[in-house]
Amino acid sequence: MRIQTMFAGVAAAALMAFPAMAQDGHYREQLTRILAEASQGTCPAGLMQAALLDACNAQIEGMAPAMQALGAIESLTFVRSEDTPEGPVEFWSVKYAGGQTLVWVIGQMTDGKFATVGVAGQG
């Protein structure tokens, strides 16, 4: 099953960002929680800004089964961080038990909630 976009919060600014010098990611725990909850049909309101939460809730009915079909997460590997005008975003390679690897982006956090979470491509 091909998944191109999970959340609508991936902003164009994230795609045209400037590389940051970070060596390690800071959002592993939050991304893990978001992916786990989304695969069970829940959008974690405590981690998502309003626009991202609205986009997630609008897609969750179809998104949860697609995420479950990928299988359990086997590993998360930090790829890179990029600075955007709205704040840093991190790219993570997520390997699933079903054999597929997707690159997820998460970032642009304000008050502990993210504006951007989505699939940036296949890894």
C-alpha cells in the first residue's frame, strides 16, 4: 500500500528549508507517540496545533488502517534537522515490520505542539 501523505501539516517552508547543524534529533519520543496513536485511530491533541489536529482528524479514518498495514515500527533513525522560518523540522527514517521504510518529518513546534508532521518520502 503506497502512502504519500499522512498529515496535511507538511508546509512548503519545510521543503525549502536550510540544513541545521544538529547531530541528533529531539522529537523521537513525540513522533513515536503520534505514529502509535494515529495507527490506533487517534490524533493526539496534546501534540498537535489546531490546523494539524484538524487535518489529522479529517484523515484518521482512512489513515489508521493504512498505518496498521505497515506493521509495527522496528526502528526510528534520525536523518537530519532543517531550520525553517516557522521553526526547526526533523526528518526520521522509520522502518516497519512489513518491510517498508518511510521518512517522516516533524517540527515547527510552538507551546509543545507541532504544526508539521507528515511523510516526506520513502526511505
